Amino acid sequence: MLTTNQTFQGTVAAVVSNFLFSLLFLFGLFMQPLSGTQVASWRVLMMLLSLVFLVSATNVSVGGFCLFLINTNS
């Protein structure tokens, strides 16, 4: 069962992610001279860099996170 703090953090994370996703179309406007494939490639690159930063900033190990996901589904 989730505590109130975990529920709040999850809610904030969901709202922030939805807000950032809604701004994703602006990324293409800032990169106007590039083709659609190049813009998509930059999006993937930025997503991977952001994911690496997020994981390193929160000190979460990938293996531990995978174990957490497996244990919560069973």
C-alpha cells in the first residue's frame, strides 16, 4: 500500500510528465531547418540523456528498479 508521500510524489511526477509531453511539439519548431527524421532523432537522444541524468541524480540502480517492478507485479 502506498503512503501519502508516495502518492503525492507519483501524482506530481504524472502531472509533470504530462506537461512536458504536451510541450514536445515545440521541440520541432525550434529545430525548423531540420527534417522530421532528424527532429525525431534529437528527441530520442534528449530522452536518453534525460533518463541517464534522472537515474544518476536519484541514485537508483537499474537492477534494483527492475527487481522492484518484478516484486510489485507478483
